[in-house]
Amino acid sequence: MEDLPESIAAADSLAVLESLLGYRFRDQQWLIRALTHRSFVNEQGEEYRHNESLEFLGDSVLGFLVSARIFQRFPDLSEGDLSKLKAYLVSAVNLVHLAERIKLGEFLRLSRGEEKTGGRMKKAILVDSYEAILGAIYLDGGVEAASEFLERELGQIFERPDLRQLTYGDFKSALQEHLHNLSYPEPIYRVVGEIGPDHKKTFVVEVIIQDRVVAQASGKSKKEAQQAAAQQALERLM
């Protein structure tokens, strides 16, 4: 079969992505920009616009909408517990899963060099592009469209009865899975400090990967401190 002209192939690709997103853009230029990495602009020329400002906007929209949703779901939780839930839901670990679910890497516009070095699978690029898409949806359809998109993406997680436990159960597992994919050994967690009286103690934990301290965090229990350290380690590794 003869190859399709580039313009037709690109339009078809955008339609496929819109179907995966569950949102049809009024102005597809927003979507195209959300998919355009800085490396592509550096290679092709300044007539193109990259997605970094859209990523900045999408990050803010994500934080606002997730905060509002978990407040509605758990109106009696303390500010600290709400912050932990938000940290999990907007974490790079969670966003990477969402980006991979819609095969976002396949639709990105990258430079040839970035393409050769596996840019379509790089976690940081996927996270930034996913947030850029949320920013594009917000600009194209308003806050309601962005909210409906996130509800489709995160709805099942929002309604899980054990949602409150996710902040204490997933980061260690996610870190271990990530290290396994990199063929690294399992992380080691080491308590390096205990602060305060026995009835109100704060634990300080380091996470060690390949004999190197990657992150350090504190918590009201060893488990909480380990989870916080694992989260920091994931963010740095990605």
C-alpha cells in the first residue's frame, strides 16, 4: 500500500489520540503543541512551539482539580492527610502509568536525536507531555472539560475504598518495580534518626540504591518515613 501523505497521516494520528483521551479538540493546534517537545523545535526551527508552557499550566490545573476532588471525597481529613493524597495522585509515578495507558509516547514530536535515545519511553518526557495535554484541554474546552477528562482518568482511583492507604502502600512497590525494570538491586531502607519523645517520635529514613543514598525523609512512623523516602527516590530517578 502506498504511504499516506504526511498531513493526512498526522490528522489520522491526532484522531486516534483524541479517541484515547475521550476528548475532541475544537482547535487541534493546542493538542499538536502539547505533543511537541523542545528538542523538536530546536531541530526544526522556531516557527514551531514546544509544550513547556502548557506543561506549566497543566501542572497547576492538575493540582487544583485533584485538590478539589479529594476534598469533596474526604471533607473531614486533615490538611496533612489531604496533602499526602494529593502528592500520590499527582506524582510522576501515577502520571507515567496514565500516560502509558494511552500510549502517549507514540504520538510525541521529538528530534531525531531524542528519538534515538528512547525519548518516547522517558518518564520525565511522558509526565511533562501528559500535563501539557491537560493544559491544552483546559485552554480548548475550559475547566469543565479538564475536570471531566481527569474524572475519566482518575475516577476509579478516587472511588477506591482504600484510597487513604495508597500514600502508604504504593511508593515502595513502585520504586521496587522501577528498579527492577532498570536491572538494579532492591532498595535498602535505613533508619538514621529518631527525634522526639516516645509518644511523639519522628523517624528519619534513608533509601539506599547501589550503595548510594538517593533520598532521605521523615515520618511519624518508620513506614510513613520509608514511603516518603521512596517517593523522593522515584522523583529523582525519573
